[in-house]
Amino acid sequence: MGSKKRIAINMIAQFITFIINVSINFVLTPYITKHVGKEVYGFVNLAFQTTGYVTIFTSALNAMVGRYITINLGKKDYKNANMYFSSVIVANLIISLALVIPSVFAILYLDRWLQIPMQYTTDVKILWMFIVIDFLLSLCTNCYGVATYASNRLDLAARRNTENTIIRAVSLILMFSIFAPRVWYVGFTKFICGFWVIVTNIYYTRTLVPQLRFNKLSIKFKAVADLVKVGIWNSVQQLSTILINGCDMLITNIYIDAASMTLMGFAKTVPNYLMSIIGIVSGSFGPEMTLLYSKGDMKAFEKYVKSAIKVCGFICSVPILGFITFGTKFFHLWLPTLTSGEVMTVQILSILILAQTIFDVYIYPLYTVNQITTRLRIPVLVSLGIGVANIIGSILLCVYTDLGVYAIQIVSSVLLTARVFFFAPIYASYTLNLKWWTFYGPLLRGALSSAITVVIFYGVLNVMTVNSWLMLVVAAVVCGVIGYTVNYYIVLNKAERIMAKEVIAKKLKLKKK
């Protein structure tokens, strides 16, 4: 199968999965909140966020294993591929065992370092127990997840994710319907779904890349050392990511209160899904980018990167702008248990979280370039500086101003926007030996298109009465058509518009046949 067709299949499959996941989760979130109470639901998001802190250490080993295995499989160097595969499995097992005792103590004394309503203490501890168990088991079997990436079959991973979401939804509804409401059901279903991921990953490894086999004779310290040597920068990057947007709920819990933490969790939900869209689009190009780089065809690699940038910005900007415009209407419909003041707080927080993403979508694939070329040190140090400044700034604003929960997102929004405009495009150009302004064209075109689009969207908002899900869907369709039309004429240049028309025309002819 051709690479373009495979990319299209991967992207479509992931989008279908994404839509199904979002649809089910949007139904589940208010359902769970209604049953367990909005004052405690925030601990679900905090639990997942906190397990992410451990990845600061594990990403040094695991962040680059997919790249090394994929490149060696592409070269048909199965000996080295199995060396990395087997060595990392053992290393992850050792790390998981080492984390067991600290995890037990952290959960037992959870109420000592978090503000937990007394009546929910046991439930929250059980919730964290299941989430931590799932995390440790996933870490042990992490290498088996490389199979769908290395074989460029991301559609299979997408299908499995859909299965997971359905299992989770059915399990939660049954548990809440049969038993007394408990927040730990969320952790239990995550554990069940995680186990299914492990089983399917092992199956995919055996069927898609049968050359990969665990062999104790292939275990080499050198393989672990190679990965850590390169991956250490991924650990620093992971630390930076957590400092930028992975501590907001924890800071909210400590410096404000548990209720505000829940509102922060609601505010992050839609931005996280929108970031998933960006990840799906950009990630669909990842396997082919890695293979092109492994073959040393730098002209094809450069051309491919530029195409990825255009596609990512064209597709992903419209949903972000639409949510910024219609977010308040959405939250009123989605979370009817919240007051008008709480809805406004959630919407403002969401806009602050998404502020830099409006522009980031026009350079997002460049971050993948840094991973593939292993030119990580400088961008990681920049991100680390932003992360440290974010934590210090957020805490200072919480303590010395009356901004409240908004303080936690204001600093990161300003810092990340500065990174998008003044660092990321320039550094990517430098690593690819291009002119420093090479990637500013798409970025500036995107900024102009976004400004025009959001003005039009607010015009639509003022004309339409959006007071039901049906009217919100109608508004989304109208704005979607307008937004993509604006992007078509501003983001894409003349040659790219002609190319797009030709592709659409060919697709229509194929369908008629």
C-alpha cells in the first residue's frame, strides 16, 4: 500500500476513533459528576496528572525506543531491533518494581498532602490505587506498543482505542447503575481497559512485526545506555511539560481549594481533546517522516515536513477557534449542574489554555522533527526555562494577587505564545539548514486567517440563538464551512489550492466509479 494511502487510512481511522471517544466521554463526564459530586470529580484528573510526574524518569528510557526499533526494522537489522526491544522490557520491569513501595506510601498518606473532603478520602485513595497499578503494568509492557507505529498501522491502534472507550463506558454505566456511586469506579475501569491494551499490543507485536521477540540473550546494557543518553533530554522535556501544564491542578488544590481544582479539570477537558486532534493529524505523518529520515533522503524529508505543517494548521485551527467563540454555550449545555459564574470561570480558563495553541498548530509538526533528528538539547532547555518560570510565576500570582484560579494559566499562556513566535520556527529552520524565516510564512498566514475567522464566528454567534444542542451543532456546521473556506484561501497558496482541487476531483471520480 502506498504511503499516502496509508497516511490517509491512519488519519481517518484515528479521527473516527477520536470522535467516538469524545462523544462517549462527553456523555460520561456530566454523568459521573452528577453521581459522585462536582467537588470530588477533579481528583480523577489530578490522579492521571500525578502519575504523569513519574514519566519524568521513565521517558529517558522509553521516549526514543520507538524511533530506534522502527529505524532498525526499516533497515532490516533485526538483531539490533530485538536488542533494544528486549533490553527496554527488562529495564521497565525493574523501574516498575522499584516504584511499588513509594506508590503504596503515597496512596496511604494521600490525605496528608492533598485537600480531600473527609467523606471522600477512602474513595479517592482507591481511585489512585487502580490508576497507579494500571500505570505500572503499562510501563512494564510499554515496548509492545511500538508494533503499530513501526508497521505504520496506526489505524489498528485507533480501533483498539475505540474498543477501550466502549468497554469503559459500558462498565461505568453498569457499576453506577447497580452499585452505590463511587469515584473509584473510574480508576477500576481504567485498569480494565489498560489490561486490554496490553493484551492487544502483544498480539499486534506477534502479527505485525514477528521479527520482534523478547530474548534474554538480546538484553544488553549498551542498548539501555544508548537510549538514556539520547532520551535524557526527553526526560528534561517531560519535566518541562509538567512544569508548564502538568502542575496546574495540584497548585490549584494546594493554593486555592478542591472546588476550583474541579473547575480547572473541566476547563482542561476540551483543550485536551483539541490537542488530541492536533496529535492525530501531526502524528499521522510521524512514521513516514521517521522512515524518510532513516533512508537519508533529506529533500524528500524537508518537503514532507512542509506538507505536514500546512495540513496540521489547515485542519486543526478551525475547531479551536470555534470552541473559543462558542465555549460558554457549550459548557452551559454540557454541565448544567454548574452555576453561570462557574461556567464563565471554566470558559475563561479554557481560552487561556488554548491561547498559544491557535498559533502552535501552524508549527506543531516541527516538534516531531526535533525528535527524529535528536536535536533536543536546546529546545528542551528552553522549555525547562519556561516551565520553571511558569511555576514560580503562577505561585507568586496566587499568593500576592486576587486573580485566583486564573493566575495559574495566565503565566503559561504568555510564555508559550512567546515560544511559538520567537523560538520554535527559528530552531527548526536551523536544524534543517534552512533560512531562519522559512516557517514564518505558514505561521503568519495562520495568524491572519485565525483573526478573520474568529471575527466572523462572533458575528455568527450574535446572529444565531444557541440555546440547545441542535442549534450548537448547526452553528458548528455553519462556522466549520466558513472557517475552512477562509483557511483554504489564506493558509494555502495558489499552487496548494490547485493541488487540493485536483485531489478532491480524483476522489469524487473514484467514488462515482
